[in-house]
Amino acid sequence: MIQIDKHPFVVLLASFFVMWLSMWIGTSMREKQSDLDEEARKDIDVIVAATLTLLGLIIGFSFSMAINRYDQRKVYEEAEANAIGTEYVRADLLPAADAANVQEDLKKYLDQRILFYTTRNERKVEQIDEDTSRLQTELWSAVRMPALAQPTPVAALVVSGMNDVLNSQGYTQAAWWNGIPFGAWALMIAIAICSNLLVGYARRRVGKGVMRHLLLPIVLSIAFAFIADIDSPRWGTIVVHPQNLISLRQSLPSQ
């Protein structure tokens, strides 16, 4: 997926410029030709209507794809909170020293997961990923050693819960990587460019109606930016707030 679609404001400006340029090119092509007869104009109007209809359908499908991915990120945030909370309780089944060690590491791990959702700085995200990976190794070792020392069904239950904690983070990361495919963006932009070219070419009175000249590029650029905003898990304005993780952290003892 192209990197530009991670930043909705960039998508807004870039798409508006491209759409406006397409409209201007279509209008310029129209100025260089003689007036169209009635039959030719009807044909152009049909093509414009069909192209705009196709564009509307593709924008709708892309918006649906972005919404589905946003909902998926919300579901996995809730799943992470449930997995961590369950494992925190199960840790009490371990010997006292091991239980305290696991619970303390789980609280540190929970803090890192909250930072993962709320941080927008790319360098901080890399550090968070490193700290998360380190804590995962420590957590697995913390439950693995007691389970090997006393391989009981209770120990297996704790190990299973820790496995859920680690898996839930992997599912979340996969959901954050799962954006709208580049092919969908390319198809949507290509049809949008064709639509603006045709609308500019089909204008009946060239040189008049500035707002009519700008209206379609403005609407399309806003639609593209809105789709990119929902599809962007970190840099948009519509992001998943880790409410479940934060609530879980507040319910755990600070020490």
C-alpha cells in the first residue's frame, strides 16, 4: 500500500490538485474544438453519467472496506484487553513469587500496548515495538519455567492464557497492516481522473461557473481523505481509542 494514504491531509491536498488538473485539461480540450452537435452531446452525457456512477460505486466499496478494517481494529483491541485481564487473574494460580513477577510484567506490557494505540511518532512506535517484543519474551519465560518445573493442568491453563496474550498482539498488528490495497486506490483515482476529464470536456459554457469547475474535485478530494482517514490506524482523526486497555490498566493496582 502506498505510504501517502497514511496521511489523510496529504491525500486531501494531493487528490484535489490532481482532480482539479484533470478538470482543467478536459476544459482545455473542449475549448480547442468546435461546438458539439446534439447527438454527440447526448453521447457524452451518457458516458459522463456512467463514469460518475461507476466512480460512486467504487468509492462506496472502498469506504466499506475502510469501515470493516476499522471495526476489525476495534475488535482486536477489546480482545487484547480481555486476554491480558484474564491472564493477570490466572497468574494467581502460580507460586507467589512467580505470580508477582508475571503480574508486574503484564502491567508493563499493558502500558506498552496503550502506548502503541496512542503514539503517533514513528520513532516512538519503533521503540514501543522493541519493548513489547522484549516483554513478550520475558512473559513467556515467566510462565514457561514454573510450567516445566510443575507440569500440572493449572500451569497449563496459565500457559494457555499467556499464549492468548501473545497471539492477540499479533492479530492486532496484522489488522493495522491490513489497509485498502494499492490496486483499489489506483482504480479509484484512475476513474476519478477520467470523470473529471469528461465533466470538463462536457461543459456547455466554457470559462463560466468557477464553482462548477471546482465542485467535483472538492467533493472527490474530501471523499478520498475521509476514506484514508478511516483506513489510517495511527495518523488519521478517526482512530481506535484503547478504552478497554485503559480501563483494564486503571482497574489493576499500581504497585
